[in-house]
Amino acid sequence: MDPVLAEIYSTVLGAAPYVIAAYAGMLLILIVYVVFTMTKLKNSEKRLTALEEHVKQLSE
């Protein structure tokens, strides 16, 4: 193997665990954000439905 390529590969492969960890961390943060947002959205939908029912009862 070419010595220049060997040096490049040794540099890149040495940093691979950090790159993988960074991508895994970003993916985890994204998943937590999506779950948090979906939970808040479902809660808001429930509250809106309850409010609509209350307004409908008041108007009758």
C-alpha cells in the first residue's frame, strides 16, 4: 500500500468512533425531540377537543 494512503487511512480510521458517536448523539436528540413534540401535540389536541365540547354545551 502507498505510504501516503496508509497515513490517510490511519488518520481517518482513528477518528471514526468520534464521528459515529456524534451521529448517534444527533439521532438520539432528534428522536427525543420528535417524541416530545408528538406528546405535546396529542395533549393539545385533547385539550382542544375538550374545549370544543365545552363551547358546544354552552351554546345549546
